[in-house]
Amino acid sequence: MKKTIAFILMLPLGAIAGDARDNLKPYPAAEAGFNRMVFNIPSTENDADRKIEIMAGKAMAIDCNQTWLGGRLEKKVAQGWGYPYFVLEASDVAASTRMACPPGEEKTERFVAVRGEGFLLRYNSKLPVVVYVPEGFEVRYRIWQAGKEIHRAAQK
């Protein structure tokens, strides 16, 4: 009897664990030359007060100049599910300010981000954030939150 009750009580836990494994089922597998990067964001009382900034890029040996990669983050929709996912279209060729560096300064390995369109996303804590990036790229993110103060514009 006790074993039966324990088994019945554990059934919902198994269903929840199964759902966690299947939360990527709606999203397509990564195409050749791409990796699927996934992260979850915390739930909030009001998701509309937040945004997610995607910082996609790669580690590169760079000098003292400001360096960036060009590209854009394109929003797509999972067929039959309606869930959003994002695909990074980026160049491997870095651009920089091309200023003269101090003599003897060596290049260092640093994260170089892609600059472009579509990197500020709607905050939806109910779904994972799924981003497809070319091999060699990584995804970092930052959560932005609206302040409590609301200001009024003056009529002129």
C-alpha cells in the first residue's frame, strides 16, 4: 500500500522531468556549420518590464583598438508551434577603429561581439531562449529591467 501511494505521488514529478527534457522538441536541430545555444530566464511578476540583450560573438586575438563583428539576429518561428527562435547571421571578419597602438603592446584574446540589428529581445520567461550561431561563436546575454520612475513629457 505504501509503495503504491509513493509511486502515485512520484508520477507528477516524472511528468515534470519529462517536460524539461522535451522543452527543445519544437525547435529544429542545428544545421551544418551551426550550433544551437539555449538558456532559460527567471520568471517574473511582469515580463513586460524586462528585455534580453543577446551578445553573440567569438574569442579573437585583438589589439588595443575597439573591435567588432558585423551581423544581425534574425527572428524565426518554430513551424507548428509558433515559438520564436533566433538565427545569427554574422561575418568572421572583424572591423576595428584602426588607431595606432602603443609600441610593444601585444594582441590579447578577448570576446568580440557582433553589432547589428535584432539583439534586444522581448522577455518571455515561459519559453527557453534558443539562438543558432555559426560554429566558433558563443552567446552571452544580459537582462534589462525598467526602472520604477515614469516621467511625463512637457507640451511645447
